[in-house]
Amino acid sequence: MNDEPISKAELARRLHLSRGRISQLLSVGLPVRPDGRINFRQAAQWYRENIYPEQGGWGEGPRGLRNEPTPPNGRNQYATARLIELAFRAKLRRLEFEARAAKLVETAVVTERWQRIRAALELEIAAAPDRLAPRLVPLTDERQIRHLLQQEVYSLLERLRQVVMATR
């Protein structure tokens, strides 16, 4: 990667971006030569300093947009604001799509369901000693007590599974 000037399309290929994104970056300060070509090293350095690609947002580097009162190259702030608004709208549309696709569940719904399940489980578990005590009193053999306790635990687990399925 030498200092030979390249086109917007070549820069887009090298940075794994669209040509439209390169045009957006040019409008907010990506360095470009007077002949319209781009020095790759300068562009890559500007991109690293000003853009966080993994977040799709603007960086806070030495030439970051948040640090300058006016965008570079004498551009008006409308283009910058428009880019930020477009990114925000895209993220909002993605969240709306995921909510419609049932990938996202509202916190209140999940909380309410878990509270119902928890209450039903507590009732079943709290009732276990009352069911078990009368059956344990006459037993004196340790093996019989162990067997009865084991049966009750398995029975309780099955009842809890049924309660959870019914409470959903």
C-alpha cells in the first residue's frame, strides 16, 4: 500500500465500505486531493482517528467531529447532522424490526411472567413438608425414610415442571 492516489471505489474496497459511505466521509472531512483522488495512507489514518467502524459512529480523535465547531473543508453542519440522523434512524428501524420479529421481549412482560412462575413454585415447595410429614411419622427405618424422601423429591420436581408449563 504505497502513497499512490486511488479512486473512491478502490478506497471503498480496501476499507470494506460502500462507495456511498466513502462519499459521506468525504463530505465530513476525509482528505481528498484537488484532482478528486485519495491518498490511501492519509485516508486510512483519518478513518482510524475519526470513525469507530464497529459502532458505526463518530470518533473522538484529534480531528473528531465532536471536537470541532465546524466540519473540515468548509462544509456546512447540515451534512454532518444528516449523517448522524440517518445512522440513528437505521438503528431505530433495526430495533423495531427485531421487536416485530419477536427477537426482543419487553422487560415488563418478562418480569411479570417470572413473578407468576416464582409465586407458583414457592407455593408448591412450601406445601411439600405438609404433604410429607404425616407419611414420615410412622417410619423408623432409615432406608424407608430415604426412599419416601426420594419419591417426594421426584414427585415435587414433576409438579414444579407442570406448574412452570401451566404458568407461562
